[in-house]
Amino acid sequence: MPLPSVHPPISERRLAVGRLAILVTVVGWCAYFGVWLLTDLLTSQRSTAVDRTESIAFLLMVTLLTASSLAYLFSRLGFFYRARSHQRATRRELEEFFDTTTPTLTVIVPSYQEEARVILATLLSAALQEYPNKRIVLLIDDPPVPRGRAARELLEAARALPAQIERLLSAQGARYEQLLAEFEDAVRRDEVLGEPDMARLAAHYSAAASWLRNLASTYGARDHSETFLVNEVVLRLASDFSAIADEVREAAHHEAVLPAGQVRQLYRRLAWTFRVEVSSFERKRYVSLSGEPNKASNLNSYIGLMGGAYREVAVPAGVALVSCSPNDANLVVPDPDFVLTLDADSVLLPEYCLRLVHVLEQREHRGVAIAQTPYSAYPGARTRLERVAGATTDLLHLVHQGLTYYDASFWVGANAVIRKAALDDIAVTSYLGGWEIRKYIRDRTVIEDTESTIDLGTHGWKLFNYPERLSYSATPPDFGALSIQRRRWANGGLLILPTFCRQRRTLRQGGTRLRFGEVFLRWNYMASICWSSVSLLALLVFPFNATLINPLLGVLALPYFAAMASDLRYCGYRRRDVARIYGLNLILLPVNLAGTISSLTQGITASKSTFVRTPKVRSRTVTPAFFLFAPYALLALAGYTAYVAYRHDLVEDLFYAALNVLLTLYAIVAFVGLRNSVADGWIHFKSLLCKRGPAAHR
């Protein structure tokens, strides 16, 4: 079952234990530092320079890992505070707000060679949003002249989807628009509402619920993500409509008549739910738009057209879009108040847009550029890897919610409602072959959402994580796809750190100082993958001096793992999944290190990293060769460390190394798979044998 939208209550006991975990971690580090200082650095007379370097390096790694533990513990504490204080806007408050104002919203869905059913689920969840003025645009980034039948079929299917969605909903939308217009005409004629009007309203809601149930029964869900769409979007709407119908009938049965304003709101809700305009756009058809192969450029190309009218003009290099009057235009792009960016593998619950736009329109949030609900994992995972990786996603949801408490929120690119004025504020103009190119979202790194967060902060904008679960996104079901995704996540944070430092200086010069909590958590968010991976790898494979390892290290680690186990239980998982997550992180060490090295290489060469999308296919993704063999090398190194510890009677080292060996072996068997390893290894071996040489030697 999916987790509830509103987080379960946080007890006083849970809050107290959360504070205690932070206290124990800080005291534990201070105690370890004192022991290290007295027994290793000051009193050891026979230490060589190498020994002292080893000792200082070990303390540094322990300190960095402790800092990451504290970042997690502080973030979850911030989540506790926010969950306890969250006051959910009632449906009446939402209806009254949108009675007087209806901000326009454009949903843009970037897509690159996605399966049609994946895109369809995303578009349908966006189309069924209970929001008045919404447009949906599918940004197809496939090559306009595809190579091969498979690519051509994907492109044709994507192009057909907007019309398919409109055909599906247009009849219902027209019907309820007409009913709304008839009711408003009756109100203008001062007609008195009676019991028959209540009965008709109930019948309309019952009919809408029946239509949605029929849609659910004919959808033909093939996997757990599509089942989630059917149950939590389509059938949830049907259930809400049925409940309204029953309440209106009950009121009519007791000869009660609703006020005209409330009846209008109910008719509007039907009309708004089924009112939709869906289209598609392909930037690669036009030479006047950026052709950079990344998601940010795809989004920027369409956002840069907003508020203008354009006609297609043939130029020597191809076809260009040129500004013109609306009467002569082939393409008119409205300029909305808000832009919702939505990945093609994500699903929104029906009230997502309604609630987030309502939040952004409140006076206290006028300085907020982005409102979002960090996505959760679909329940009912198909594989053990997908379930454990989904658990890390759900833990990250709590972390991101906590970051908002310290004003350290980051944009999570899978879904977000963005204030268009904020995008205009950070826009940068450049020129490509004489054509003006506007960049709103940075594409210097492959984590464009993180870098854009810093840009928004430099211009004085804030971000807000709405403290509910209103969005879900796919988790890679196999190690090949997961390694591609996690490498992209690990690439770019180090490059953004200098930008964050410049932001701090700029704000300081303007008289604004960032709080320590925000600075600490932002540094951890961007750099901890690097320092944690390097530190864990060193601790895993290097047999450090026995005097450096003492029981206080267990005291340091215990609060972190105990808190994570508790949070897993809170999110519907098992406490013992914390060991599985640790094993997964061990075999992902090479992936994270590869992403870190890519960041350093990019920084040295001043080049751009290639954006590699996470494969979303029903068949298994072949694991890249390095990521396939690296876990086995890691297992061998951990085994060697355990052997050295055994030979030298280093009990603490032996225990830690043996634990790593067992969990790495479990992760390889459970998440990579021995049979899959052999199959992927054979594929890579054959590719080496069958690789063609230069044309001169063919």
C-alpha cells in the first residue's frame, strides 16, 4: 500500500530520541577525538611521519563521516518539526481561493526516447489535476529523423500521445463545461435552487465517478507503477467524486439545499478536472534553438519561447522559429504564471497543482521560487534491488523535507512548480550562430536542478518542500540502470561548490548572512558523496593501525544506523533493511567514485559532462563493464583486509572487515545477481572480440 499523503504524527518520544541521537553523536566524536589526541598523537613517542600521517588521515575520515551522519540526523529532526506543525489547507480554503484567482500553469514534460506507456501515465496524471487553467506540453527530444525502426516507432508513439489524451478527456470536459455554463446562467437569472438541483448535481458526480472507474478497468495496468496510477489517481478521484455525490444526496434527502456559491464550486471542480489542453514540441526541428544533448536545454528551449508568437522560416541550415504577430504565427506560446516541470516517469496525485500553487500564492511565500514535494518510490517493487533502492528514495524524501526547515532546500528535478518570474530573474542570454539562446536552467553539470538552486538563492529566491507525499517516480529495477542513475547523481556537486561560495560572498556584501545550518547542510548535500565514498573505500581496504580503532567508533555509528532503521520502519519498510542499504552502498562505491572523478575531470578540462538518461525498459539493462567487475574487486580487497587483520590479531579490524565482506557478498548476490554477472560479462567479452577495426582494415 502507498504511504499516506499526510505524514503520520510524530510523537514526543520520537522527537526526544532524535535530539538524543544528535547529542550522542557529538559527544561520541568529542570523546574519540580526546582519546585520539592523548593516546595516539601526543603520547606515542615511536611514531614515524608515516604513522602520524595515517593517524591524521584516519581522524579526518572519521570526522567527515560523522559530519554526514549529523547532517542526516539534523535533517530528520527538521522533518519532525515540520511534520508536527503542518496545517493542511482544507478543501473549502482551496475552493474559496481559486474562486477569486486562477493563476495560469503550464506543465512541461521532457522526454527522450521513452516508452509510450511511461509517458502516457505521466501525461494522464497531469491531465487529471484538479486545476483550472492548465496546459500540458510534451517536449519530445528524440531525433526528428530517427535511425532504425525502434527509434521511429518510439517517436511516432510519443507524437500521438497528446491527441490521445485530448480524445480521452474532451467529451467529459465539454460536458461539464456546458453544465457549468448552464448553472451560471441560471444563477444570473436569479433562479432559486431546490432539491431537484441537488439531485442533478449528485447524478453528475456519480456519472463522473463511473466514467473514471471505467477508465481504470480498461487501462490494463502492466506493472506496479501503472497500478499505482490506476489506484491512486484515477480511482482516488472516482472515490472522491462518489463521496461528494453521496453527501449531496444525503443533504437533499434531508431537504437541505447548498448555497449557490458552493454548488458553483462543485460544478467548477468537475469542469476543471477534465479541462485539458495537451500538445507536443520538438526543439530539434529548429536550428534557432539549442541542440545541446541534455534535459536542461530541452526545458530552456521551450521556456524561452513563452510569451511569444513564432512562424517557421526556411534558412540554409534548416528551419528556424522567428518572432512575428499572433495572426501570422505557426506557434503561439502563452506566458504562464507558473511552470510545472515533470519527468516522463513521474506521477502526480490529483491535488498536487492545486495545493502547491495555493502555497506559492500565499503572502508569506511571495519570495519562494519553487514549491515541490520530493518524490517517493512506487510501492510494490518488482525486484529486491528496486525495493531497497526505493527505500533510499523514501528516506531522501524525509531528508529533503527537513532541509526546508533550515532554508537549505534543493530543487529535485523530477517535479516542481516554478514561479515564472523567478525563471526570468535568473535567465542568461547567449548567441548561437546569430540566434538568441536564453538559459534559465544551467546545463554545465548533469545535476541541473542543484546548480539552478544556487542561482535562485543568489537572486534572493527561496525553495519550499510541501510537507506531504504528492508525487511518485520510478526507481531503477536492476543494477545496470541504477548504476547509470547514481553515477549521474554523483557527478557535479563538487563543481557547484565554488558557485555556492560566491553566492555566500555576494549575499554577505549585501548584508545577508546565511545561517550555519544552511551552509553545513548545503555543503554536505553537494560534497558528501565524494568524501563519504573516498572515506568508506579507504576504511574498507586499508588495514589501519589497531590503536586508531576503538569501541567509540561504534558509539559514533550507532545513532545514525538506529535512526535510519527507525525511519525505514516509519516509511513502511523493515528495520533490518538498514543492513541491505549499507550493502547496496558498498557496491555503489565505484559508481559514486566514477561520478566524482567525472566532476574533477570536468573541472580541470572546463568541459561539459554528457547527460546520460536512466534507462526505463521492461527488460534488464546490461551493467557497464567497470561497474560490473568493481564490486567483485571490492569484495576481494575487503577479504584481503580481513585476512591481514586475522594474521595480526586485530580484533576490531577483523570484525569490521568481515562485516563488509558479508554485506558486499550479499549485495552482489541479491542486487547484481551471479547469473546476471555471468551474462553481462559474456556480453562485454563478446563485444571486445567482435569489435570492428578501422575502415582501412575491414
